[in-house]
Amino acid sequence: MNQVFKNLARRSRATRQQGFTLVELAVVLAVIGLIIGAVAIGKDVQRNAEYTKIKNKFIDQWEQAYNQHYQRTGVVLGDSQTAPQNMVNGERFLAAGTRSGRDMTGVTPPNAICRAAAGQGMTRGFTAGTDPDLRALMTRAGIRMPPGRAEGLEDRYVYLDTNGNPQEVQVCFQWNVPLGNGSAANAVGDGMGNVMVITGLTPDLARALDQMIDGKPDEREGRFRRQGVLNNAGGTNPNAPGQEWQASNRDQIGTTNDRAFDEDQIAIVTAIYRMNQ
């Protein structure tokens, strides 16, 4: 009989040892929570690192390539070396019989300078075979371009949006008409002179670049702005506060529908970045 009680006691202890106490369960849940939080934070850190890479290795390198072209040739991209206009694609502008330095508020600006085709969402045209090709101009001046997407596609860079879908950044250059009288009718070029046009930016990437370039994300002030937004778009008060980037990563591409589906390709915006020359 004693042996029977001993066997039952051993089985009872074994059964108790197979379960978890509340403390053990709480520790396990806490560890799982920490792992999930670390994964989420890791994704944000990785995305921020990618945005910094786009700024340092692509946007900044193209700005340097633009400046090197000016230093080596004495003119900006596509300008006339014999009769400089100080305008991107100014040689074509000069061929049309218009000279810079006069009242420019009502003139039609020349096309942009791109590689093979204009970027998606650009308001300015580019005609392959007629307008100067960006890669050809850089190569002719002996300038090393950023590696970009691939050989022959140095003007483009591919990254993943927050939904994990690929997006393509593309850079072009153009001259924008000065506003002069501040009228919206003269807003065809956003009034910033020679600019780099950057297409294919998700809203959070645009805000990140704006923060790194201007010190704050504001789509209508500073060197980095959204295409088509005037500096005084908020009204007649030049001291009016800035304006947030209107699109968001909740919008599906081509819309502002605030749909927030994980399967969507995220909306993109186009920015202009004022050059020093």
C-alpha cells in the first residue's frame, strides 16, 4: 500500500512540473512583446537608414555632379557657352529668340533635361532626341555620375516603400520662371530658378529629405519644396506659417484616398530642389 501512495505522489509531482506558473507566463509574454517591439523599431531604423542613403549617395551626388559641370564648362546644363543664359536648357531658349535678364514672368520656359524620358508626375516636358540628354551632357564633360540604378540609368534609384513595394526615384533638371508679380498665373515653374526635379518620392521620404535639407518638413518653404506649391501659397501674408506635405503613406498611388491597404503601392509626390548655380 505504501508503494502505491509513493507512486501516486511521484506522478502528482511530475504533473505539476509540466505546467507554467503565472510568473513564468508573464515573463514569456514580456519577452515576446520585446521581440515584436524590436522588430518594429528595426524596420523604422532600416527605413531611416535607407532614406539617409538616398540623400547622401544619390541626391547629394547629383547636386555635386551638377556643380562639377558648371565648374568644368562655365555654364549650367544645356546652356550656351558662347552666349550663356544662366538657365538649364538655355541654349534652346536662346534659339527661340528670347534672351534672359528681361521681364521673364510671361515667357514659356524651355523643357527639362532628363535621361531618355521625363520623370513620372513632372509638369515640364522632355523630348528625347530634341532636348539635351542628361547622361550625354555629363559624359561629354567627363563627370562621374552616381551609380544610380544601373549603367545607363544613373539618374534613377529604386527603394521599397513602407508597404514593401518598389518605387523609383528619378532626377531631372530645369529652369523655373520667376514669379515677378507673385501672381498664380506665373506659377508654371514654381519661381525657384535652376532646380533639380525629383520624382517618385513617397510622402515620408519627401518629408525626411526636406528635414535633412531645410531643417524642417515644409512643402512650400526652403530649397526643397513640392512641385507646384508657391512660397506664398497660404495667402497674401508673406509671414504666414509653412505648410505640411499634404499626401501621406496611407494614400494609394495616384490618389489621396486615405485607404491604408497593406497591398497598395503608396502615393508619390514630386519635389524641386534649388541649385546654387
